[in-house]
Amino acid sequence: MPIIRSATEADAQALLDIYRPFIESTAVSFETEVPSPQQYAARIAKALKAWDWLVAEEDRKCIGYAYATEHRQRAAYRWSVETSAYVNPAYHRRGIGKALYTELFESLRTKGYCNAYAIVTLPNQASIALHESVGFELVGVFRRAGWKFGAWQDVAWLQRVLRDLPPDEQLADAPAT
């Protein structure tokens, strides 16, 4: 099993090498232009400040990653995150995505996050199976959610509960019941 560690901004190029084919050749990512290494490094830095970004490494080579970002900007969403995982296709079906998500969820729980959401372009049974294997449940499908490669793409929304309540110190602003 690979080593799982926190990403650094210095990993940007190696992680882009994994991500690039998903942008250029598939509808898995709705990005249409590959970000620069500097842009990707900035994404990593931002994720590490509030959420987390993990890397799977084997023989000192980045082979996959998973991260969390903001689900939505409004304050009531602050305990929910959106997650993504990408694994180099040469390393698929080895449990790397599952291992990354397992560690990511523990990190997010520790930080007080309660809900994780994932968006999967359809059809993509392998990704759906990965997400279900780590506890995600389908909550809906958005039809024609994105236009890429000259066609409308549907996306599945999945949810996983990380913990029941946010940290106690944050409940002070909750309305009285």
C-alpha cells in the first residue's frame, strides 16, 4: 500500500500530470482547460488551510490524491465539504482511492466537518462504486448539468455523513429551539 501524506504546493506538477488526462480526454472533470502548475499550487495551498489535500505516493512518485473544498459559500454550509479523488489509471483497482478517502474523512471529522459531497459525471460505474464503498449514498442526478465535448453531461450527487454535529463551540450561533 502506498504512503499517504499531506500534499504540498511542490506536488502541483505531479498532481497535474495525474489530473490532465481527465480534463483533456474525459468528461470526468468539467474543467475544459488545464490549470498551470502555479494555479494548481494555489488550489492546494487553499485546501490545506481549511480542509485537506492528501497524496498517495509509491516509490517517491505521486500516484493519486484526494481533497476537500468548500461546498458552498453561505455560512450555514460551513460544516459541509465537497470532495474529489483522482488516481493514476495505472494504479486503479488497488484500493488507493479508498485509502485516500478513508484518511481524508478522518481529517475532516477531526476538523469538525459533518457532511461530504461528491459529484460524479455519468456514466462512471467505477467512480460510483468507489464512492459507495466508502459510505457515500446517491442523493440525486442533475441531468444536462454540464456541456463538454459537444454533449450534455449528467452528474450524480452523493453524500456521506462524517459526524452528526459540528464542534460544540460553533453551536453557540444556532437558533434556539
